[in-house]
Amino acid sequence: MTSTTAAGDSSPAVVGRLSRLDQFLPLWIGLAMVAGLLLGRLIPGLNTALEAVKVTGISLPIALGLLIMMYPVLAKVRYDRLDTVTGDKRLLISSLVINWLIGPAVMFALAWIFLADHAEYRTGLIIVGLARCIAMVIIWNDLACGDREAAAVLVALNSVFQVIAFGVLGWFYLTVLPGWLNLSGADLEVSGWDIARNVLIFLGIPLLAGFLTRRFGEKAKGRTWYEEKFIPRIGPVALYGLLFTIVILFALQGDAITNKPWDVVLIAVPLLVYFAVMWGGSYALGKAIGLNYERTTTLAFTAAGNNFELAIAVAIGTFGVTSGQALAGVVGPLIEVPVLVGLVYVSLALRRRLFGQSPAVPAASERV
């Protein structure tokens, strides 16, 4: 299933030539979110059942969904081309600075600007800003036709820095910096091993599986068969895993979201500003320093995405499942998922206008 449309053409005629999955991708994700909220509200005991078994503090169904979602994309990475990414110092340095210096600082500022009188939500939002994305960003990058190999390298870098820096940055932004600015802070105690374990499971397992699949698949059948026959068959599995994860996540947190709708709005406002600033600023930076479309897109999505699974797990483990910090973590994906899906379409629309590129756009099921 291949679309022949140009990336920058968003006319109704072009949309009509896309596959149904392409045309209604935001709708499917929206329906998955609504379905999860309804399931959580309408089926008594569902939350308890879903939380009965956990992997590193995360519900087993969500853990399975994440692994299923990431495997097909990582199986597509051409691992023999990673050296072309690691040699691009502009991309690597820009990504590290944006993710680990600018991103947390922006979220800290927005949390205090918008939630100065709501200490629990403010703390939860800062935790979200510290958890740099290592999972769903791969999906958004692939949907936007970003550089798959670059995304794999940047996600790996984020993973390493997450293990090293998350606890230190949490201490700095929640305890030290508020003290310097005469603001009220909050302590955050989080185990570096817990973070490392999350990274090893949710990135390490699908990364190893993807690498081995490509290596043995190409060895047995050749690259042409692997990319033209095998990859299209497993591609749709990533989208199914994404939708399944969204349904389960929102089913687990349905009560927290629907019982406090105005609090959700309150938390959503700084998140919307954050995603706009991080994605737009990173996209502009990529263009300014001369990156091509694919790597500019990858830089923007890896900067804007957050590891909400880790943020929720840390908030619940530190402050409790009914805390305001946990609610702020839950609102993260409620806002992030539809916003970043929308930015996928924005990125594709900018492809021709800013970069002069208009190749065919693969269908969503093939991109992921």
C-alpha cells in the first residue's frame, strides 16, 4: 500500500488519494483515547485487573503494548548506516543540548508561570519535562518520514543520559533551583537503577530484537526480500501496538482524568505551550544549521516528546497514585499524543515549502 502523494501537498484531492489509515490516523488515535476513558469508567474493577501485574512499576498490558509498538520500527533501522549519524556533530550536539539543558528548563519555567499556586501539579509537570522520550518518538518520527537511523541513535543517547541525569536534574529543578530563586520546592527521590531497568526493558529488548531480525533476515533472504516483503508485513503491528497502548493507558487513568476536568485543562495549557516551543524551536534550529528534512524532523520530535511512562511511574512511586503529581503525569500523554500526531502532518506539509522535497509519502502502515 503506497501513496503517490507529495509530502507538501495538503489539498483535498491529495488527501482523497491516501489510504484510509493515513486519512483518519488522528481519528483512530482519538477513538483509542476515548475508548480507554470509557472502559476505565464503565467496567468496574478493570483498573485493578490491569494493574495486577506490573513490569518495573508499569502495568503489564502497557509494557507489552510498548514492546510491540517499538519492535517493527527498530526492525526497519539499517544498522550498518548508524556511523553516518554519529558523524553528524551538529545533530548530536543540538539534540543533547535541547533535550538535557533547554527542555527541562523550559518545562520548569512554564510550570512556575502557569501553576505557581498548584504545587503538586507543578512538580508533576517538571517531572514530565525531565523524562526525555525513548519510546513513542520513534513512531512519530517514522510517520513524519524522519531519519530512522538518526532517531535510533538519539533515542539511545537519551536513554544513557536518562539513567545518568534524571535523578540529578530532579534534585536540581525541584530542590536546588527553587531555593536559589526563593521558591517553594519539593524533594524527589528516584532510584537510578529503576530508570536503567526501564530503559533496558522498553528500549533494550525491542532494539535487540530489531537488530537480530534484520541481521538474520538479510542473511537468510537478502536485503531486497527483507525490505520489500518482510517489513511491509510487520509494519502495521506498530500502529496496532500504539493504539492498544493508548487504550490501556487511558483506561487505567480514566477516573483521574474525568473526575477533574478543569484541573486537566489547567495542566494542559503549559503542556501545549511546551510542545509548540520545543518542536517549533528545534525544527527552526535544524533548518538554520543546515540539516536536511529527515534529520530536522528527527531533531524536532526527539526534542518535543517525553517519556510519560517513566514520568508516571516516578510520580506514582514518589508521591502516590492519587497525588496531583501523578495526575499531571497522566495528562501528559492526553495532550502529547494528539498534538504530536498533528505535528506529523505539519512536518509533512513543511517538507516541500522549506526543503523543496516532494517525494512520495508512504502509507502510515508502511512508515511504521
